[in-house]
Amino acid sequence: MAPHAQQYANHFATSSEHPADYNKENYPQPTHHFNASVDSYASNAHEPLRVHVERVVRQYFAMLGDETPTDLYELILKQIEEPLLSVVLEKTRGNQTKCAQILGLNRGTLRKKLKTYDLM
């Protein structure tokens, strides 16, 4: 991966802020941090996931400029898969059988993915 592409990929992987919020000047910012995150979530909650993904991918390419990324598909899948697994596992209170059913995965496949992300 090109150096700049790797830097931005690492930022996506380690940033505590939501990647779709990189252009923060486009969003109203209340003074209280909790209210800011709730308001930001509420204003975008009605949008389908695909809209958020498209926005982030476009912003990623804009940040790269003329750089050409590699392994973008893998990067995006990892960014979506880990929190998906984590939240569903949390909602099922660690019940891997229920988690696998909700996700439509074989339990063995789920366990392999959980190990990949150190979630078990």
C-alpha cells in the first residue's frame, strides 16, 4: 500500500471519531460533547448504512488525492466486521449460538472471526 494510503488506512483503523464525521464543519457542533454525539447520530440515523459507507469511501479517496490505495476491500470489510461482531455478541450477552444465528453464520465461522479480532 502506498505510504499515504497506509497512513489514512491506519487513521481509519485507530481513530476514535466516526470516519463519516471527518468533515466536521458540515455538522452543527453543540457545546456539550455528549449532546454532539447524540445529535450527530440522530441527524444521520435515518440514512441507510450504504450512504454512510459511500460517504466514508469518497472521503478516503479525497484524503488520498492522487495516491492509489491497495487492499481497500479488505480494509473496509475489517472496519465494518469487527464492530458488527462486537455489538451482536454484546446484545446476545456472549451467546455465540444466538450471535451466529442473528448474523446468518455457521458457529464455527463466527468463532474463527471472533478469534481474528480477539473478541473471545
